[in-house]
Amino acid sequence: MKKVITYGTFDLLHKGHIRLLKRAKALGDHLTVCVSSDEFNAEKGKRAYTSYEDRKYILEAIRYVDEVIPETNWDQKIKDVQKYDIDTFVMGDDWEGKFDFLKDYCEVIYLPRTEGISTTKIKQDLGLQDKKDWKE
């Protein structure tokens, strides 16, 4: 069985998130989604509109997702790849090159983002982007 993992906050779920999950799942048989916890987001200077538990609940309902685990720190990726026997690590291409260190442990693929949609854009459209604590 080929296992794939991806990471993100997955706040204000939108078409771009679903496309990422669908394309990530197509790369293997099992997709693990690692979702940033509320505490980790705070450490990064971010705040999700939706709580970790609610984001996890929503992601678990998506047919492409087989498992949801928490992301609690930047350094857990190598441990996750090893613990969950991951074959492929997937991220959006806005992170291109930032996770190449994982190539020692698994395949690393950066997928193109969906044009015209992002959590940042949604927050801007809703007038939330001006608040410092609403970073994507």
C-alpha cells in the first residue's frame, strides 16, 4: 500500500483544499492529513476561524481522506513520515523547496495551487484580512 501525507491548517475549507486532497489521494492508496492544532497556529502567529476539532471533523468526512492527525510543531514531519510509513509527502507549490529535506525519507511532490481561491482571499473578501491574528 502506498501512503501519502499532506499538512495544512485547512481553515475555511474551499475548492482549492478539496482539489489538493483529491490529487494527493490519487498519488497513493491511503491519505493522511496532518492538521495544524490551534496551539501550533498560535505559535506561528496564525489563528484559524474554525477550531482544530471542527477542522478535523470536516476533513474526516471527505472521501479522499483516510486519516487525520494533529500537527503540533514544525519538527514532527520526519517523525510522521517514519511513524506512518509514508511513501509520498505532498504540499502546494507555494511551499516549493521548503520540505526537500524529506527527500531522504520519502518522495516529495509540490502540487500547483488552484487559481483564484485561497483562505487569504476569502478572509480579504470578508474583511477579515486586516486583523493581524487572521493570517493564512
